[in-house]
Amino acid sequence: MGIHEPSLPNGKNTSVNRMGALQAPRITCKFSQASAVTQNLRSGYHDFDVGAIINAPHFEPLSDPKIAQGDPSRTESTLGPIITKKRFMIVLAKLPDHMIALPIFSHGDRGIGHKPANVRAQYMGLKMPGNREFKNDTPYPPLEIDGAVTCNLRDTSNVNIMYPITVGYDNRAVIHGSITIDSYAEMVETFQKMLSNVVELNTNK
């Protein structure tokens, strides 16, 4: 495989398939367990497949005024407060020195059903295997998780297609599973269409 050529998620990816069986809904990851983190920790181009569900450190300017000084997720910087956390993401593309990933949000267990239609149109739902109660609040088919994952995501989880994040291969990313090949293709197609529409809209203003 050439270094510019992305690999599709598949059942033969041992970094995904060595994971334990699907657990009860809505359990949380225990990142303090060093053995689990070390087992799935990856740090190179060939360690990741596109479509992989990863958890990686992420920081951005703090926008929530409720997070006060002293909160462990808040850090003071010369440019103002920032929030640091481990965030779940899905790998969209791989480049020689970094990945592009799309973040997963649960919106504090509320989901996105309460948000305006133009905001919901930026997301794709994320469906756990066998979840017959899944409610899709987006205008697109949901992305389906391929088999077992080491950590269940909340039922209200959605992927923000228009919020790409760069992740370095040495950024202590942990692989937790993958979406299906068909879902990856749907995600790429949706991303391309949305990006094209946004660029066209901004260009024609």
C-alpha cells in the first residue's frame, strides 16, 4: 500500500479485532487502566485504518463559562483559557505526517434533536450494533459500528462532519473499533458534498 493510499476498515484489522466483546450500553472507558491503553496505543502511519474509531488528546479555546479555573479539563494559556480532553473521533483520511479525523459529540446526553435543522445537517448519527431503539436526528443514514468496540459510545452520539481535526501519529491515539466499509464510504461522500456546498456558498456571496 502506498503511503498516500488509504486503507479501508475491515474485519482483518487485528488492532480492532483483538478487542473484547461488546459490553452493556453506555459504559465509560477507564483510561486510567494502563494495560488497556498500552495494548491499543498506536503511533505510526500503518497502525491506523481510515474508518477507525480512535480516542486522542484534543484541545481548543474554552467556550463554556461554566468550566471554572481549577477544573482539571481547563488550562490557562497566554491566549486565554483552553479546554483539554480525550475525544472520540473517526479517521477520515491519512496523510504522511498526520490524520484527519471527525469528532464524535453526545451533547451532554441530549443529542442533537433539540438543535435547528441547519445545525443537525452538519452531523451523521452513529449506531451501535443491534441498537433497535436508535433515533436518527440527522438527514443522513447513520454510520454503523463494525462489530465489537472496547468502549461503548452514548446512544446520543453523532459525528460532526464539518469539524475536521488533525491528529498526529505520535499523539497517543487509542483505537477502540471501526465503522463499516459502507459507512466509511457514506461518510466520505457526505463530507465531500457538504464541503463542496459550503465552499460554493461562501464563494458566491
